[in-house]
Amino acid sequence: MDTPTDSKYSEEKLKLRAECLKILLKTYGNINIKEVTPTRAIYECADEWCSKQVTTAGLVAYFKAYYVQNEDKEGD
């Protein structure tokens, strides 16, 4: 069971998650291109990133690679 004492909820992880959300929402949150990057994907990415990383370095590239639906791929 997740409790406030879990490392997932440590002060460092909460700060990292807030920074991740800030970056992703600033970069992708205002784009409305056929819901290419829904808000849910931003939050899921931030959660996954924080469970594996300790810095935001590489976050945007990770999001692009795994969460952004590439319109070019649809035509393949």
C-alpha cells in the first residue's frame, strides 16, 4: 500500500513530478492538434518518468518517443 513514507512520495520525487508536469504541460499542454497529446498522456508520462529517473534531463525526448502520436506513422 502506498503511504506518505513511500519513496514514491518523498519530497524529492514530488518536486521532480511537479517539474516534469511543468515542462510537459508548457511544451505540449496548449497544443490541440486532434488531441495528439492528451493531458492524460502528460500525467502518465510524468508518473512513469519519476518512477525511473531522478532528473528531468531527457524528459521531452522520452515523451516524444513514447507518448506523442506521430501523424507520419498513421500513413505507413
